[in-house]
Amino acid sequence: MSSKFLQTLSSSHVMVAKVDAFYAGALTRTNIPFSDGSVTVDRGSKTRRSLALTVSDPGLLPWNPTDPLAAYGQTLVVSRGIRFSDGSEEWVPLGTFRINEPSGDVHTGPVSITGTTAEADVIDDKFRAPATTRGQAGCVDAMTTLIRETLPSATIVNLTAGARNPSVAVANWDAGSDRWDAVTQIAQAMQAEIYVDAQNRFVIRDLPDIINGTVSWDIGEGEGGNLISASRSMPRTGVYNGVLASGENAASGAAPVSALVVDDDPTSPTRWGGPFGRVTKTISSALWISAADCQANAEYALFDATAPNVQTSISSLPNPALEGNDIVRLFYAGRKERYLVQAVSIPLTPEGSFSLTLRGGKEEAS
């Protein structure tokens, strides 16, 4: 994405969007006409990206298994962009979505379509026999193996600092267990997250550092700003000030282990034993075989646990390039704060609304 693209977002411009259909790797229909739609990116969802699309033409309602909008492995590739004043265009990918459910009136339409990214394929492919990490050199190797057993051509990208690939403990999963849960447990064991991005890649990333990380987008009010309105709430629900991590791994023969990490910052509003009280979040994994493993993962989880549940709905010209772990800087109500993007809804039409859910607000000095 160019600097020209980012600069144009804050001024009047012409947005463009397109949806192409594929089946078995082949393009079956380009520029599917649609009247409404949005892509939702949500860090809290097992499938990071989801699609809702409305197609006005009832003739596109599928009747046969190989029709472009059928739900037998068909995918939709969605993009949004800007048409500049010179007529040139720049596009940002929004994702590749497996069609889950097309539906509509056979005579008048419209056709409503929902879709999800490729995590859904791994979720559906439950272990048909007991599975293990035994023999895997590292966490990334183990995740790659589990994913490619379902999707042999999947692209897995390790974007952690130094492309780290720590050793993985031996863990077993029973037949019938959720394969994607196993993958995310391994990512958690290396204090990372894994998800499918807008380019249809399985991406392994460190948790963003809100204080020191790079800001992806500034959102501001006033003349020349891109913020039209904002509402803010801060519920207590979902906020913790202690994390108890435990591990029990029969496959390794190790004894059960655990560690408790608490918010002990005396200046923190959620400090352990302060006015907020003692609110504990419990996490566990068979991949944690030492107290040090539990300690590290509890410390890693404490950031999300203590982050205020700040939810801010923003009306602005959308930035379609935002990802669910980007850092944004918000200028409003006389404050300047950094936030982690927890969820974002990106419209595919000019009339659609753009909303952000932000977490972990950190005020910056002016």
C-alpha cells in the first residue's frame, strides 16, 4: 500500500471494490455484481476474517454444485481500493473466503452469501486418528505439518521477531479433536498468534507492542482529519488482573506445573488486591511442561487480561488495509491514545459503515 493511498483516505475519493469467484483454483466469474457487503476482521474469532455479501441478481443463486456461488469448495477473492483523479487504481486485498451459505428468493433475490477464511478448512478437518508433535523440530514445524495435512499448498509465513522457531514439547491429541485448536495451542506455547491474513496466508506473529510498536494509521478529528464521530464504553466484563497458567502433559511424563502472574504495578487501576479486587483468568496447555513455560505464557496473557475493554465506534472514511493486530493512534476529545485493533468491519460499498473495536488504550504525551 502506497503513501499516496493512505493520504487519499483522508480526502474525497472514489472507492472501488470487486469480488471474483474461484473453484478448484480456476477463475469462474469475475467482477460479481453486488449491492452490499462487508468484511469483518476479528482477533477474537477462530476465523480471523468473514464475509457478508448481497448479490441482487437471482440468476446467480446456485442450483448446481459447480456454480460460481455454490458452497462446495468455491471461494470468493475480495478487494477494495481507490480510483485516483488520473483514473489509475490501487487495490488492497481483503481476503479469500470459502462460501458457507448462499441463500435467496429464487424469483426476486437477492442472494445472501456468507464466507470465512481458510482457518475454517482446518477447523472442519478433525483429527481422524490420534495426533502428536513428537518428531517435530520446533513449534513452526509442528503448525506447518498440521495445516498442510489439510491444505497441502497452504502458505505459512513466520513473521515473529527473528523468525523464531522454539522447540515444541511432545503433546498428543485424540481422534476427533479440533485440528485448529491444536495449531493455536502451539502458537500460544511460543507466545505468538496465528491467523489467515488478507493475502490468504497463515501468518505467525508476535503480540503487538502498543507502547513501542509502529503505528499503522492515525485517526483524528478536526480540519483535515478523518474522524467524524466516536463513541466510547469501558465495561468491566472480560478484564482480569491475574492469570493462572497450568500444564499437564501425560505424553512427556512431566509432573503438573503452574504459575500465577498478577498485575503488581502499584499505579495500575487493576492492581492485584486493589479496588478492582482479585479477578483471575485461567489458561492451560499440554505443551507447557515446566513452571517457566507457565510463567512465560501467563505473562504473555496478562497484557490482554488487564487491557481495558475500550470499545470505540468510529465513523470515518475506511482504511481497508487495517489488520486485526495493527496499532492505531486516535486523536479525539483533546487526547492522543494508542490502541490495538481488536476488530474492524470494512464496507464494500460507499454507503456502508466503517467501525473499529479498539483495546488497550495507552495515552501518549502531547
